Amino acid sequence: MDAEVLEGLVGHDERCAAVRSRAYRLFAEALEYPDESLIETIRTGELAGALQEALGALDPKLLDEIDWDALRDGGQGDDLSVEYTRLFDVGVSGPPCPLYGGLYGGARMKTMEEAVRFYNHFGLTLTDKPRELPDHLTTELEFLHYLAFREAEALQRGEDAGPFVRAQRDFIDRHPGRWVPKLDERLEQHHPMPFFRELVRGLVRFLEHTRSSLLERAGSAPASDRQT
């Protein structure tokens, strides 16, 4: 949501949903392949500033223990894009730190099918672009961005936002909240450039904080709906 829409949100929950939507989108954009435009937003500090603003609005504690200078470090030349390829795109047996959630649980087809059911339930479909596979991290974060946007919209209209709150809770539990911490662990083993290290570390903390907030509002998912 842009600033004009945010200014019209008066309730605490709807403002938090709008800011959360913005944060999901920022993390998704930051995890795309770093083309010239993205690298420029990193080097100018625009990306780091936007993330600081969003996370700080949700909870100032989210700003702690993050190296914000690292999130402004785009390296020299094409350093960042080369590093992205090394970490996330290539490898003899696949990339060392894949951005596909299904590669962290041993049942990728099942993971993708479940993600698609979430998307389809809310009337969303994917294109044929390679990075829009259902278990890719940017796809999952864009979906959460959409759910939080709809949550804020429903609250602003005085409608029931429960389905969007519960969907975020369940999707985080079953998808990025389950495997992004594992991605963080793998990154530590492969000595990434500081930008990627801090970006994923910040995402882990954001997802944990968001899950706790959603649990406070919606409670735990029924036992029959939890992933085993």
C-alpha cells in the first residue's frame, strides 16, 4: 500500500496489516536477481531505508541486531549478481542455498501442490516465468503481501479480515516460516556477501514476529490443519 492509502487507515490492526504488506513486498523485491535497478536501490540506501521504516513501524525491536550498513552494500560492479548466482542459482547438485521451499523438506511436489491450493483458494494463478514456481521464496512473499493487503482493505471497510489473517498464519507455518530458517543456516555455511546474510537474517526475524502477532489475533490452527 502506498503512503496515501496508509494515511487513511486509522485502526491499529489495519495499519499494521498495511505495513506488513509493504514489508513482505520489500523482502520479495530484494530477493529477486539483482539487476542494475535493484543494485542501485541497495547502493543508494533506498532499500535499507524502506525496510527500516517498515520493520520499525511494526516493532522497533525488529531493527536490533541487523547490520544496516550491510544492507546498503551493493559491492563493486556486478559483485552482487555474481554472488546471487553462486548462492541461489548454480551448483553441481543444484545451488547451495536454493530459494525453493520444496527443496528443504524432501517432498517438493507435495509442497508445490499445497502452495498452489493456497493461491487458487484466493483466486490467484502463476505465470510460466521460471522464478514464479509456487515454492519460490519471492512467490511466497508476494502471496503474503497480497493477503496482508486484503486484510488491511477488509479492516478499512469494516469487513471480516479473519480469512486473510488465518491464511497468513497457516501459510507462514507451512511454507516460508518452516524453511527460511534452514536457508539462513545454509547461508552461514557458504560465507555470503554481507547483504544476503543480513537480508535473510532480517526476513527470519520478521516472519517469526509476524507469526507471533497473527497467533495472538487468530489463535493456533486446528490440529488437523497443522503440518506433520
